[in-house]
Amino acid sequence: MERISYRLLPVFVLGVSLLFHQSMGLNAEGQYLLDIKSRIGDTYNHLSNWNPNDSIPCGWKGVDCTSDYNPVVWCLDLSSMNLSGSLSPSIGGLVHLTLLDLSFNALSQNIPSEIGNCSSLESLYLHNNLFEGQLPVELAKLSFLTALNIANNRISGPFPDQIGNLSSLSLLIAYSNNITGSLPASLGNLKHLRTFRAGQNLISGSLPSEMGGCESLEYLGLAQNQLSGEIPKEIGMLQNLTALILWSNQLSGSIPMELSNCSYLETLALYDNKLVGPIPKKLGNLVYLKRFYLYRNNLNGTIPREIGNLSSALEIDFSENELTGEIPIELKNIAGLSLLYIFENMLTGVIPDELTTLENLTKLDLSINNLTGTIPVGFQHMKQLIMLQLFDNSLSGVIPRKLGIYGKLWVVDLSNNHLTGRIPRNLCRNENLILLNMGSNNLTGYIPTGVTNCRPLVQLHLAENGLVGSFPSDLCKLANLSSLELDQNMFTGPIPPEIGQCHVLQTLHLSGNHFTGELPKEIGKLSQLVFFNVSTNFLTGVVPAEIFNCKMLQRLDLTGNNFVGALPSEIGALSQLEILKLSENQLSEHIPVEVGNLSRLTELQMGGNSFSGEIPAELGGISSLQIALNLSYNNLTGPIPEELGNLLLLEFLLLNDNHLSGEIPDSFDKLSSLLGCNFSNNDLTGPLPSLPLFQKTGINSFLGNKGLCGGPLGNCNESPHLSSHPPDTEGTNFRIGKIIAIISAVIGGSSLILIIVIIYFMRRPVAMVASSQDKPSTPVQPLDQGGDLVSWVRNYIQVHSLSPGMLDDRINLQDQNTIPHMITVMKIALVCTSMSPMDRPTMREVVSMLMESNKLEGHFDSSSSPSPSHHSNSRDELIIHG
């Protein structure tokens, strides 16, 4: 044999030599890598040193090989290289690969199924790419895989059932994808799984109880999915769990008390679900819990006193539930608590003084509850407190005078309470305050200079109080002030020209005060202004054209002042305007055709002025008009433009109390969105359009026209029976409308219909009534056939006496308070409609009788005078809804 071997030696050497020369080319793993590169876009040439002339790829960027005699690729790290394209199936040829990191690139298309051939793979990082399609089932073959991260991709479809075969897996991160379907029960087989995060997907179904088998699990995050059903009590078996993140799903049922067995929990986030029932007392055993979020559920019952045992808690948020009872004083035991939110519940009782001992508390929100009593004085000594929100409660008493001296308050909202006294002057002493809202209280006095000089202030809301003084000009020096609400107070004097210095102001609400003088033209310098309301004041003069330089305006309300003269044509430049209210002024001349340029307008209120001329046809081009078009109580003449029939979204149309003539255009048949209208007291003629609303609308919406017919007005072949208003009543329309509003506010809505009847018949032409007082009555017809309401009532009384049977059957006829009151009002109505003018009471006497009736029936409330905030257009709304 030896001789044979020596004789074959030259042949052996030749074979070895040939093999050696063949190995000088790139090896197989290098070829696989070159194929991977060929499918990748490499904008920045990160892979430029991947040289096909190399024998092995071990020196290439991102490639690591073993250091033994026969090196193989064990690590491929191409993360954060701005790569695009797709991942080649050749990846499956790298069978020795233990780490593959392609994260933070722009790779797309499917994850190739050949990746399942990388049998040595331990870590697979594909997150932050554009991969799509389903997860390949072949991934389940990677028995050595410990970490899988596919977060922030476009992966769809469900998790494969075989995922439970990844017995070595400790990290599974798949959040921010499009994964659907239910979670497979096989997840419970992953005994080494420590982190499972799959939030922000479309995962549905219930949380499998088998998850309780993941005995090593520390972090379970499935927020922002579509999980339903109850939280399985088996989650309580996860002894190592530190974070349970299930917020923003559709989980129902109660919170399982077994969660208290997860004794190492640090974060429990179950908010924004449909959980019901009480907060389990045993959760007070979670002594390591730092963040406890249960808000936005349907939890009820009281807050357990055991919550005070959460000695490690930093943040507690139980807001937006249905919790009742009092705030437990045991919260004082949580020394490190920095955030406490319990707003929007049904809590009662007082704010415990003990809360003021929480020295680390920075944010406290107890708003939207039923809390009573006073604001604890101790709040003024809390040095770390930066946010104090107690709005929408029933708190009373004064605000702690030293609030702001010791702390660095950023946000203070005490609005909608019953607080009295003055605004503390030191709220901004440390110059951190950005929002101050004390609206809707009973505060008095002046705005302190400590507030008006608060440099960081962004929002100041003090509406609906009893504050006095002139407009605080110092506010205009605040460089950050974007929202100022001083409405419904008792401020006096002019609006100063310094207002033009509030360069970043977006909201300016000054309605319901006693401001006088002209509107300063400097308002035109407020280039950021979006909302401007000075309604219900005593402003005079013309509307300055400069105001229309505020090109960002979306809402403009000048209602209820004494503005005179023409409306400037520059108004057409407000291309962003959505709501325009000019009612109850003394504006005159023509309505500018430029109003038709306001293409985003949804509401136009111009009633109660002295506008003359014709209605501009251009108004019909404002296709966005939806809420209302109100031109009532003016001196408009001419026909109603057919173009108004193009307002297909319009819900309320008020053209009453003008001098409009001609017919209601047939184009109004297209106004299918219309819910209410009023054409009364004009000179209109002809048949009503066939729109069903016109056929159903009450007769009051057409009264006072000389020739309208059809619908509730009767057959057009019959002679018209509706008279137009006489010349001597034209100037009383505005006053009559206001009287309606005042009476209704005093005596309540139950008498509203009768009041309108009273007012109408008091306005009937005296000459006509006087000439017919000795004549026998017209036959009584049913009301739906054009009958006379007064005659019908008188005829009913003759037969049935003054009984509840004459009242609308929608009224509760068993109500022993309402019925006698309505009968009394009916008696007053009969007196007011006496055939002889000499027998009718004056309007003052009518109001006196109505108020006396209310007193006798126990309805009168001395505080029931019309609220300034509802002053605007009240007369028209009564007609719409009557």
C-alpha cells in the first residue's frame, strides 16, 4: 500500500494544487452576500468595500466572521445605513449567522421565508423598516432565537400559531405594525419570554389566559389594539411582571384582584378601555407600583383607602370614570407622589387638607367633580406644585391669598365654581404662569397688576365674574399672550388703541361688558387674530375697515352694540371667516356684495339693523352656509334672490320683518336641509314652494304678507286672509321682538306659544278691528283650514268652560303647577285679544300680569332675567322654535 501511495503522490499534489487555485475566488457566503447587496439600494455607498475579488467577505463593512481556522460569517449588521430595496432569499444561505441587524433602514417587501434556514440565528433585528406581508411561518424553526424585533414596519396578518415553538425566545417586539387576528395560545409556551411588546396593531380577540404560562415575563405591552373580553385572572401568575400595558383597547369586565399577586409591578396602565366595577382594594399591596393609570374607563365605587399603601407611587390617574365618594385622606402617605389626577368623576365632599402635605406633588387635577367646601390654604405653601386644576366643581370661599408666592405655578384653572373675593396678586410672582383660568365664579375687584404684568402668560380667561375697571392695557405688553377672555364682567371705558400691541393674540373675547366708545382701528394690527367677540357692549361709531386686515379671522361677533353707518366692503377679504354676527346694531345702507366672497362662512347673522336695498344675489354663492342666514328686522326691499336656493346646506333662513316683495322663489325647493324659516311681515305674494318644510311650518312664519298662499295658508284659489302689517307698526318690530325675549326669560318656556299669540294679536290693525267690533263673528273653522285661533278658543270656552282641554296635549296635564299657570296666561290672552282696543291692556300691564301669575304659581325667580350671554338674536330664535 505504501508503494502505491508514493506512486500516486504526484497526482495528489496536482489535485491539491487545483483545489487551491479554485479557492482563490470568493467563497459561497460571500456570493450570498453579493446577491443580498444586488437587491439593496445603497445611496451613501456604505457597502462600497464589498469586493467580489476577495476570497472571503470577512473584511466587508457590517460583516463579522469567526476567528478560527475556517472563518464563517456569524454577524451581519447593516443597521442605520439608509438602505432601501428588499431582503434577498439568499439570506438563508448564511447558516452560521447568529446575529442579523437590518434595523433603521427603508427595506421593503416581504421578509423571505428562507430566513428560517438561518438555523443558528439568535438575534434578529428588522425594526424600523418598511417590511410588509405576513410573518413567515418558517421563523418558528429558529430554535436558538432569543430576540426578535420587527417593530415599526408594515407587517400584516396574524402571529403564526407556531410562534410558541421559539422555545429560547426572551424578547418579542412587534409594535407599530398592521398585525391582525387573535394572539395564539401557544405564546404561553414561551417560558423564557421576558418582554412582549405588540402595541399599536390591529390585534383582536381576547387576551389568552395561557399568557399566565410565560413565567419569566417582565414586560407585557399590548396597548392600542382591538383586544376585547376580560383581563384573564391568570395574568396574576406572572410573578416577575413589572409592566402591564393594555391601554386603548376594548377590554371589559372588572379589574381582576389577582393582579395584586404581581408584587413587582411598577407600571399598571389599563386606561382607555371599557372596564367596570370597583378598583380592587388588594391593589394596595403593590408596594413597588410607580405609575398607576386607570383613567377613561367605566369604573365605579369609591377610591379604596388602601391606595394610600402604594408607598412607591409617583403618578396616579383615575380620571374620567364614575368614581363616587370622597377623596381618601390616606393619599397623604404616598410621600413621593408627583401627579394626582382624579378629574371627571362623581366625587363629593371636600378637598382634604392632607393633600397639601405631599411635598413632591407637582400636578393636581380634581376638576369636573362635585367637590364642595373651600380650597385648602395649604396649597399656597406647596413649593413643587406647577399645575392646579379644580374647575367645574362647587367650591366656595376665597382663593388662598398667598397662592403663587412659594411655588412655581404654570397652570391654574379654578373656573366654574362659586369662588368669591379677589384674584390673588402673587400668582405669577415666580414668572412661570402660562395659563390662568378663573372664569365663571363670583370674583370681584380689579385684575391685579401681578397678573397683567405676568410676562410668560399665554392664556388669561376671567369671563363671567364681577370684575371691574377699565381694559387692562398692560396685557398688551405681554409678548406671549394668545388668548384673552374677559367677557361677562363689568369692565367699563373704551377699548384702548394699545390693543394693537398684542401681536400674537388669537382669541379676544370681550362680550357682555360696558365698554364704550369706538372700536379702535389698531385692532387691524392683530394679524394672528382668529376669534373676536365684542358683542353686547355699548360700542359706537362705524365698524373700522382696518379690522378686516385681520386675515386669519374665523369668528367675528359685533352683535348688540350701537354701530352705525355702512358695513365696509373690505369685509370680503376675510377668506377664513366661518361665523359673522352683526345683529342688533344700527348698521345701514346696502349689504356689501363682497359678503358673497366669504366662501367658508357657515353662519351669517345680520338681523336687527337698518340695512336697505336688495338682498345681494351673491349671498347665494356661499355654499358653506349651514347654521343660519338671518337678515330679519331690517329695511330690505325687492325680491328674494333665486340664488339663495343654492344654499343646499342651510338649516335656518330668517327674512322676516323687512319690505321684501314678489314671490318666494321656486329654487327654494332645493333647500332640503332647511329646518326652520321665517318670511313673516313682508310684502310677499304667490304660492309657497313645494318644499315639504313649507307645507308643515306653522302659520306664524308667513304672517303679515298680503298675498302668500298654499301650505298652512290655505288654497291659493281662495282669497288671502293674512294681512300685511300697517305703516304705523313698522317701527315697533324690533321692540316687540325684545319684549318676547324678556317675557319668555321671566316666565319660562311653557308660556311661549301663548305669548307669541298675545303679541301677534296686539299688533293687529286697530282700524280693521274697530270697524268690525259690532259685527257678528266669521264661521269658526278648524285651525288646519285657516281657522281663527282666538275665535276657536272663545267658542271652546262657551262649550267646555276654561279647562285644560284647550291646551296642547304635549303638556303634562297632571302637572298641578303648570296647568293653573297656563290657564291664567290664557285669561290674559283673552283680555289682550278683546274686540275693542279700549279693553286691551298695555304691554307693561301684560308683563306685570304675567310676572304676577308666575309669583302666584311659585315659578318666579328674581334672578331669571335674560342672561347677557343669551342676548344675541333671542327674538328670532323664539320664532324659529316656537
